[in-house]
Amino acid sequence: MNPIIVSPQGHSWIYSNKGLQSADDPTIESEISKEEIRFLYSHYRHVWYIRYVSSFDKVVSSNYWYVLRSEGYSLPSKTRNQIRKCLKSCIVRRVTGEEMVQYGGYCVYMDEMNRYREKGMLNTRILSKSEFAHWMENEVQDLWAVFNEDRIIAYMICRHVGKCINLVI
């Protein structure tokens, strides 16, 4: 689903949500070169952005963190109401890879892949149900799912990278 891509420069990346996100430990300081950015954009033509974080917990703030601050931001009323409705009718809980397969996580995965394909953004091979099951059961570290009745309607993968958690939705 979100295989890790390693660039020739040695950085690890995950394709998710129309972009490449760093899979490296963000607490370790390292730099990404313009050559690596060119390489990634030329080899992954459907990527809209590259998210790279390095030494995020340093004491001195940088312009990058200033741009990402969202103080005073609130969700629109309609969105808040939809979230409240969902919380009344859905359950969010941690699941195992086996539960992901058993309760319909593969259907959610296929819907996501089909949306990527329709928009011309699919640049990875779609996993079969058995490959998906193997990936969920053996390679994913932490899974959370949203249940509506007894079916999974959404899920999130939490990858532990050093002292941080990288969320893949």
C-alpha cells in the first residue's frame, strides 16, 4: 500500500496522500539536496509535494515551523457536525493485521487505490488480498481503524520512527 522508497542518496520515503513523506527519523539532523528533490519528482511524476522533516525538535524555531503553525484555526461548522455524527455511530480502536483483513480493511484499501488510479496518481502496484494480509500482519507496527457497525470504514497506520510516530492515513 505505502511501500518505502529509498532514494539513491539514502533517504527513505513513503508515498501517501499525493505526496512523498519522509520515513527517516525526524529527530536526526540531515539535509535533502536539490538533486534528490529533482530525482524524486522525475521518478514519481504523480507526486504533488515532498514533506521532509529534519531535527524538528530543535530549540530555535525555523521559518518552516512558523509556516505550519495553525494557531486560531478551527474547523468549519459542517465538518464539526459530521465529526460529532461519526463519533456517535462509529468506534475507533486499535486493531491487529488479522482484524484488518477480517473486517473489511482490504475493501477500504482497494477503494483508495481505485481513487488514485482514477486520478492518474497510482504509481505503485496494487497488493492482492493475501499480500495485503501479509503486510498488515507482519510489517505494519500500529493500526487504528474506524468501525461502523462491524465493518472497517477507515484506517490509519502509525509507523514508529525513533522517538516519533509517522501517521499514514
